[in-house]
Amino acid sequence: MVAAKASYEECRLKRLEENKKRMEALNLSKLSQALMKTPPSLKSSPMKPVKSRTTEKQLVVVRRSSRVANKPVPDYKEDFKQVDRVEVRVSIPRRISKKRDLSNRVYASEEARAEAIEKAEKMELLLEPAYPIFIKSMLQSHVTGGFWLGLPVSFCKRCLPKRDEVVTLVDESGDEYQTIYLARKNGLSGGWKGFAVAHDLVDGDALIFQLIKHTTFKVYIIRVNSSGERKNA
């Protein structure tokens, strides 16, 4: 039993000696000591927190001309206008117009309407040809409930602005009426009612619109023939 233990101890010591020689041959002991002496700065360190960037705001003094330096800052908050496919907000002062009695509203006969248009065409020949002209026969939607006046599309595209504008109508007495022209709808909206009511326009009247300025029409009214046949509403 003692001999067996001695034999085992000899084998263990022999194995340890062999392992020591192998380690010395591979320089493992020196590498282990070198790693133990590595400074902390070379070892892997935890990720440093990223500092958030802050933008520094500075107040800059704007240089102004000496001519306006002592004047108050202008206010540019005006009625905005959107150009190009765009609506332009325009407004006109409202006129107080008298109410009309529509209980006896009448419709012009086709013969009376045609006669008024014919008279308007003859009058057109007497007007200055240098100004663009078109004739519009009045309907109930133009002179009663709707009060919307659609204009010829070809005329609008050729002669009128491409955006909403205030268009002035000048009657034969020289009185001016401002209306709103809606470019996308090719017609007169706000303000047209005031003109129609003020001039007692009725179904069948023929109006000559002569564009004397960029956004100003001279308007001539040819009354529908009162002797012609008219139908009661």
C-alpha cells in the first residue's frame, strides 16, 4: 500500500516537472507576468458617455441705414396674397343695397332677349375697337338670388389677371362699383350684387363690358324690350 502511494507521488511529481519544462519552452510564465504588469490605460475601458451638443445662440445686431435708423420698425402684417395657383384674399367695402321685390319676377322671352343682344352688338360697333369687349345677356342667376356673373373663359384667359383681383365696373354715368374677380372660376362674385341691384338689372338685359384698363370695365346696359313678350315667374 505504501509502495503504491510512493509510485503515484513519483508520477505526479514527474508530470509537474514535465509541464514546467513545457511552459518554460513556450515562455508562458513570462507572458503571464507581462499581462499582470499591463497599465490600466491599455486595458479595455467602459464606453464613455456621449456629450450632447448644445447650440449657442447669439443675438446679432442688424445694421440699418442711417436714414431709417430712428424710424419705427414697419409692420408687414398686411392682408396676405398668395400668388400662383393660389388664392388672393381681396376685400371690398360693402355697399348698402336696396332689397328687391322678387314676387313679380319675370323671365324675358327668347325674342326679347335676342333683340337686346342685337342692339348691344350694333352699339359695340360704335365703341373704340382698341379695347377688348364682350356682351353678356343677363339671366335670373345673375340679377336675383345667386348674384354670380360668369365671364367668357376665353376672354378671361386672354385679357384678365391670372389671380384674384378687385375689378372696377364703371357705368355710363361714371359711377364706380368694385367687384371681386375670381380667376379660377372666371367670374365676378362679391360686389356684383350691388351693381346689379343699383341698376335694376332684369332677366334679358344685355350688358356690354369694355375693358378700358387692366382691371376696369366700362359697362353699357341695353334694356330688354319692355314691349316684348315676357313670362311671369
